[in-house]
Amino acid sequence: MLIASKYEEIYAPEVQDFVYITDKAYSKAEILECEYKMLKTLEFQTNLCSSYRFLLRYWKMSESEPFILNMARYLLELSLVEYRMLVHRPSVLASAALYLALKIVKRPVAWSDKLVE
């Protein structure tokens, strides 16, 4: 949780908060040591390109209204609960969600050269 909160949150909780949450089952030093071991195992490669980041980029290039983004985000979130969707690349999921959102609201679906690229 410590690594995830440092990655996602603007104001990440302090290590002392995690000591409190665990009811002092782990000390501050143990938590930091475990964090280091995990990061070392991952070779400090914690940056992933999520499908949401791809969707934001594609939506900006499509120059469509915010409603389309919200619809595509909803469709993208539906893919998170389906194990079968794990085989698809995040970029493909994002483009499919945007395409489907445009089709659902009956907007013209014309991929610009930017989007094709």
C-alpha cells in the first residue's frame, strides 16, 4: 500500500500511519525494508501505461466533448472486471472504448490521421 499510495496520491500517507494501521505489528524500519525489497525485486520499474492514460490521449486527439470521455471511461472500467480482457494491450482497450462510446452516442466515427498514427 505504501508504494501504491506514493505512486497515486498527491499527499501520500506517512510510514507512521501504516504502523498505526497495522496496530504496531510492523515497525517503521520493517515497513521501509519491505518497501525496498519489493522495489528492488521490481528493479524500480513501477511505471505502467494504463489504459486510462491512453484514453485521455486519444480523447484529446479526437476533439470530442467531455461526455464522450465519460462514456469511454465507463466502458473501459467495465473491462477491468473481465479476466478475458487482460490479454489485450491497454492502448487497444482505450481505442476500443473511445470508438464504442462514439458509436453508442451516434457521433461520426472518423479516425483522424493523428489517431491512426
